[in-house]
Amino acid sequence: MKRKTWTKEDVELLEKVVSPQMVVATLITTMTFAAGITMPGGFVDKDGTHPGSAILRSSDTFMAFVILDNISMVFSSSAVLILY
């Protein structure tokens, strides 16, 4: 089977398609990073039993949030790297 060579039009079309996807993947990566840094519920004060830890750390929904936030961060970062 003979391999098709890329024409200038093919490359331009590919660049048009990848550009919006790259913007969306970068925005999703930024939002997941910001969500991971600003923990929901806040942090324990210095007078608490575990200063600096998340207030909701023992909640199941918080653990689900952390896991899903990390998964989305990995996938969106991978998409940015693949599209780059």
C-alpha cells in the first residue's frame, strides 16, 4: 500500500481542527488545577488537630472530588501534550 503524502491543504485543515481543541484542553487543565488548589470547604486553621489539611478530608464526596479532579487533570494534560 502506497503512503499518501500530506498536501498543504491537509496541513492547514489539521491546524484549523487542532487549534480549538488545544484551547479547550488548556482551559480544562487550568480549571482542574485551580479546583485542586482551592479545596472546597477550606482548610483547618493552625489551632486545629491537623493544621493546613482540608476540612472535608473525611467526607466520601470530598474523596470522590479529589480522585475525579486528579483524573481530569491527567486526561486534560495528556490531551494538551498530544495536541502540541
